[in-house]
Amino acid sequence: MVDTRGCSGNGRMQTANYIALFGGMSLFLYGMFQSRDGIQHFAGERLKTIITGMTSNRVKGLVTGAVLTVFLQSSTALTVMLVGIAHSGLITLAQVMPILLGADMGTTLTVQLIAFKIDQYALLVVTIGFVVMLFAKKQRTKFLGTLFFGFGLIFFGMKLMVDAVAPLKDAQSFAAAIKFLGDSPLMSLLIAMVFTAIIHSSAATIGLVISLALAGSMTLQVAVPMVLGANIGTCFTALLAGIGSGATGKRVALAHIFWKVLGVVLLYPFLGPFETLVRVTSSDVARQVANAHTMFNVGIAFIFLPFTNHAVKVVSLAFKADEEKERPFGPIFLDPSGVQAPALAMSYVSREIVRMAHIVDEMLKSTLAAFENRDRDLVDETIRTDDKVDVLDREIKFYLAKVNKSTYTDAQAQRELELVSNASDLEAIGDIISKTVLLDARKYILKGLSFSAEGWAEIAAFHARVVKDFDMALAAYETRDELLARQVIREKEDLAELETKLKQAHLDRLHAGHRESFETSSIHIEFLSNLRRINALSARTAYQILNRRDDDRRIEKTML
């Protein structure tokens, strides 16, 4: 008789190890998602501002991509963000290309950290993050705690994976699989590519490879093709994001995979020499795996950086049909021929500002509906609309910068300043709505808060006054009506007094012990204050109208 007890015991042990392996990977991935969410919420709209403001040349774009990916711990997360920003028209495909190369460099830092044996500190970092999340009063501080919590889980999950795979190296089936992959580098590459596409993280795939290397179960010969496959697989999430975007967004997603595939195709015939070079960097296989990932991504970044403009031409050949169907958002009245005639150019800009104001008007009207209907989709859609306001503000200023100023009169010089101020005020209103009011609305919805009946009635009435006055200011701008401008200013002064009364009424409810008033106090006060700021910005147009009328009268008296 054959004793099968040992075999069944080994089978159960291997099953337990596989469960531990995938459990560790689950914690690893969850940690990455948590830390990524933490930094995105902590930084908020600043990420978009950094991206759009640091792309004036290739080197800046490269550095920006690397730094942001280090913070986000995911080149995929940054690429998905770039798809949306490029689709909105805030940056061009040429500006995106260096950022993508930088992102490939930045993603290597996480893998390098994984290769360090610092898992003994993982639970300490988890504890620190949890304590901050539990006791922090400010929302941004809580997000910082989420970042630490997720970061600790990454390394704790890594420790579980290493412990789980250590016994597997003695399993015949596992050893046979490693030998097969060593004999077939293309198969290793494809398996890693598909696995990474499924779990949406190249760092997790390479982390698994490193855990196998730390346990002595992975050779560099198998690991290097897997590193290359993981680099291609990480692009698929961005491709999925690009499907729902326009031609520009799709091209950004395609550009991400373009660099990776081109780099792998060029390196694949030289895997042997590349492995030899990697072995020189360290005697530790886990460190060699991390170095292979770094050398590949840093190499393609610096080799391809001078050729980004050529890559733009290649990638732009794709999605021609989509480009014909869609018209990327941008100005429609800024005729380039007008820059030689200041008066004509300013009339074009004025029309574009009216268009911009109508967009802001719709954003303003959406704020109350977002609170009232608890509509998260409306919140997200209105925040995205602010990108259009940013585009028009930028394009208006660029257009005015090109106007021929050699024939400027004093009045035209003053008019240019007014137009820049008008565009800036509208952009500022858009920022107040998207970066303050709607973020408060999101918090209000997520926490299931409610205003008191009296408080909500006051907010709704105050909001209606602000919307009415915005429309009145817009009408005054379009018609240059002096009486309407004076009415806007009177309304502004009345609203300042009303804001004070409404805040006092809210404080009275707090003193009376209204529960809803306590829960929504900060949101209530901020909403009133932000509506008041919006009203003050929209009223500045009225002052411009009156000042110009006074100037015209002074000129008439001088002529008489």
C-alpha cells in the first residue's frame, strides 16, 4: 500500500500558501489604491494645475511626469488623468508626450522601495495612517492618513507574498512552471502583460516577481521578460479610459502604449546582453529585478525624449474619423485675422467672454441642484465644466497677447485691461464653484448631511438672488447699460447686508440647539460666503461700465 497522507498534507500546505499569496497580493493592491486615493484627494485640483503649468518644454514635462507618478504611485493613474485633461483641451498631445515618459520613470521608485526589505516597518506605518484617519479633524489631514495607511499595506502585503511563496520553490509543479517560462521568454512576457492588464498595476506584478526572487523561486532569466510584459500590460487601463474620450484623449492613451511597445520591441532581441548588464548592478536577484525595471524605463525616457514631436505625428494618424466627428472645445469667436486690428480683436474677445459667462452661469445654477438632489454625477460634471472656463480664459489672454499694439489708443489699452480682468473674474468664479462649493457639496452628499428647513430656505433664496444678479451683470456687460450697472451695484451692497443677517440667523439656530445646523454649520457658512464672493466678482463689470461712462463724460467736457 502507498501512504498518501504526506501527499495530501503537502497539497493542503500548497493550497494554503497559494491562498496566502493571493491574500497578500490583495492587500498589496488595496494599499496601492488607498495611497493613490489619499494623495489625489489630498492634492485635489492642484494636480491639474501642476500638470497644465509645467509643460512649457520637454524637460519640465519629463520631470513633472516623474514627480507626480512618485506621489500617485501609478503611471496608469496619471495617464488616465492626462486623457481627461487633454480631452478638455488644457494641454496638447505634444505636451503630454514628455509627461508620459516621465511617468514611466517615476513608477520605478515604488518598485525600488519594494525591493528593500523594509516590511518590518509596514504595520507601524499602517498604524500611523489609521490613527491619523481616526482622529484628524481636517479632511485633508484624513486623506494624508489614508496615504500612509495604504503605503503600509503595500509593504505588509509584500511580506505576506514573500512568506507565502518561500515554500513553493520546493513544489515540483511550481519548479516546472518556472523552467518552462525560462525556456520561453515570449510566454513569460505575455503572461505578465495579461496579468497586469487584469489587476491594473505593473507595480503589483513586479512586486510578485520580486517576492518570488526574495524567496529564491525566481531567476533573472524569467523575471526580465515579465518586467517587460508588466510595462506593456499597465497601459490597458489608460486605453479603456481613452475609449470613452474624444480623438485627443484616445491618442494620449495610445501614446502611453506606443512608448512601452516600442521600447520592448527594440530591447527584446538583446535580452541576453541586457540581463548581463543588470547582473552587474547587484548580486541580489530581487534588486536586479527592480534595477531591470528602472533601467528599461529610464532608458526609453532619455532615448525617446528628443523624438516626441515625431511620435506626435505618428500617433496623430490614428482616430482621424473621430477627429472629423468631434470639435475639441475651444474659442469660436477669436478669429486670428483680427489680431492686426485692435478694435476688431477686442470685439471678438468680448463675444468670447459673453460665451464664457454663459458657461459660468450654468455652473452657478447647478450648485444648488447638486445639494438639493444629492446628485454626485452633477457635481462631477460641473467640476469638469470648469476645464472649459480655464481653456477660454487661457485662449483669450493668448489672443490678446498677439494683438498688434503699435496703433493702440489709450482707450484701447484700458479696454484690453478690462477684458483681461473680465476673463480672470469669470475664471475665479469657476474656481470658487468647482474647488470649494462643489467639494462641499460632495462632502454633504457622502456624509448624508441635511440643512435645517429654515437654513435651506435661506440658502436657496440667497442663491436665487446671486443668480439673478449674475444675469443682470451679464446683461449690463452686453448692453453697456448704465442704469442696469447701477442696479447691479445696489444689489451687491444689499446682498452684503443680507449675508450678515443670514449668518446671524444660522448662529441663532446653533444657540437654539438645532441638530442639522450643527452638522452642516461649516458648509452653510462657506456656501453663503462663496455665493457672496461670486456676487462681488460678477459686479466688477458694473463698476467698469460706470468708470468708462465717467471717462467718456470727461473727454466730452474737454472737447467742449
